[in-house]
Amino acid sequence: MTEQTGAAVNTLARQLVKDLVPYASARSSMSGGAVWLNANENALAPAYQLDGTFNRYPSCQPKAVINAYAAYAGVAPEQVLVSRGADEGIELLIRSFCEPNSDSITICPPTYGMYAISAQSNQTAINKVLLLNSEKLDLDGIFATSPKLVFICSPNNPTGDLIPRDQIVAVLEHFKGKALVVVDEAYIEFAPEASVVPLLSRYSHLVILRTLSKAFGLAGLRCGFTLASPEVINALKKMIAPYPIAEPVAQIAAQALSVPGIAQMQQSVTTINALRSDFIKLAGSLPGVQRVWPSNANYVLLQVADAADCVSALINADILIRNQSSQLGLTQVVRVSIGSADEMQRLATALQQYFLTYQQTKREHA
Ligand SMILES: Cc1ncc(COP(=O)(O)O)c(C=O)c1O
């Protein structure tokens, strides 16, 4: 394409597209380095096998996967939608329930970035009601909004906090007949007792997002789930692509959701939760770390004096962590995903070294 035709194509794009700042995923912004602790993936990755041929179009909603996830989550198959990651669930919800240029969603920053990006790409306004002390919902603030969808992330990314169940119930009660309440449980396997699945039978406007990307160690698979009343699921099915789940994805998802697959996932959760406790202890003892959030997921948020400096010092040690300081309601914070024991050891050494040097430099300049 010549430079001129490229420019012409750019002018043809919708204004919305010209204005959109795409989501800077951990993988798109940085993928060098040897130790990846910046995308909340699971380093203890299981290996899977594929078999068969792939000449036929796949099922839109493969029964083996739907039935296995329904059994795992404790819901009926009619309450489950499988999609290309939980991200597609977010997008489908917004496209199915929000009229462009008139409806809005409510989100509670600091939180996962894709709710806002998907809303913007559907020309949907965003009400931002900050978490209180970055851990509890501001109920009065949320009740002052009139959205079609309320997004609550629990455990919340990037803080790791669980949103108290009585607050979620209060939001559900308030928005009965007015809006859907979407609880994003992408990390729920790290704190399974906190799931709000038991509330699904009481509230037909409750929607729960799940994924195989985190505890199941399958971020590369792109497979997520929406749990909701059959009415919500049927609305989403009208909007989903005809073949969203590739046959290899369906085969691997079914293996991950088998009895041994789930046992393997639970074992890796036990290991990660223990590594997380060790890391929280270590982080609390580092002189340059001002706050350590109490995590219920596979990552920990740390308040430091200079987040950008900390991230780049770790890059020099071949370790990627994520600067979350641009999040509304947070300043100078880094998010560290929990990796393998070996990776956490390397991280501990690099952080100790960094803060030692940082303290020395500070003393020299004092
Ligand atoms: C809170 C939250 N929800 C949803 C997702 C997206 O998950 P998936 O990989 O299934 O699209 C992520 C990914 O990081 C996340 O942190």
C-alpha cells in the first residue's frame, strides 16, 4: 500500500476508531525478558494433547465443554455461555444490553481495563465510581448512577481484594429490574468460597464471568465463560459469532474441565497461594515497599516510591512486572504476578537488590 492510500484508509475509519486508545495488554507492551510476572498468568502450565481432524466447522457452543463447566461451577448447562476468553463475554454483554450513544455502564476503579475499552468501542458511556480505600464499593456513588450494566470485579484486578458479599447483594437489590450486575470472577479459583454462584438462583439479573486463563493455566487457549439466567445467555447467543470456539480449543477445554484436569488446577492453586503468602511476607519486610495489598488472587499489588523506576530495574534483571500507576485511584503501584518457585526466588533477589540500592542512593542524596 502506498503512503497516500494508507492515509486515505485512515480517513475512512469511523471517528470512534480514530479516537479509541486500544487496551495495552501485558503481552503487547512487553514480551521480552525471561521471567513473565506481568499478566497474571499461571506459570505452572499443564500440557495437553489434540487429536482428530479439523475439516469441519466446530459447534458454536460445544456440549462437552458447556456440560463440563456447568458441572464444575454448579449451575445448569442453560446458564452457561462459552466464549473467546472472559473478554468476549464482557464485549457481548455490552453489545447485547447497551444501546450505543444512550446507555451507560458503571465500573469501580481501580479495576480491570477491558470494561471501559469495550464500552468505548460500543459508544457506551462509563460511570466511574471509585472503590473506597481501593477495597470496598462506594454504594451511594453506585446507586446515584443509572447504568444498564454494573461491573464488579472480585477478586479485583489489580488490588486483589474480595468485594464483600453483602455489598454485592446490596447492588443486586438496588438494580432489580433496572440493570444487570456483572461479577467478574476471573480469579475466583484462588478464593473459591467467595464465589457468588449461589446467588444466581435468587437474582436473574446477576451475571458471572469466568475464565480458563488464570488458575487453569490456559491464557493462550482463549476460553472463558458467562454464567447467568437462561434469558441473559440466550440474548448473548444471538450476538456471538457462529464459530467462536475453535475445535482444538474445545478439545483442550474439555480436558482441563475433566476430573483430573480440575484436580491439577486445584493443586496449582495450593502451590500459588503458598508462594503468594511467602511473597507477601517478603514484600512487607522490604524497606522501600510502603503498602502491600492483601491478595486473594495470583498477584500482589505493592506501593513503592517510584513505580516506573522499580519496573525498569526489574527489566534489567530480566523480570517483567506491571506498573499500575495509571489506574484511577492509585499512584506509584506495581503489580506482581505469582510465578513458579524458581521465578519468585529470582524476583525476591532482584527486589532486595533494587531496594538496597534505592535506599543507598536516597541516603547519599539526603
Ligand atoms: C479481572 C479480569 N477479567 C477478565 C479477564 C480476561 O480474561 P480472558 O483471558 O478470559 O479474556 C482478565 C484478564 O486479565 C482479568 O484480569
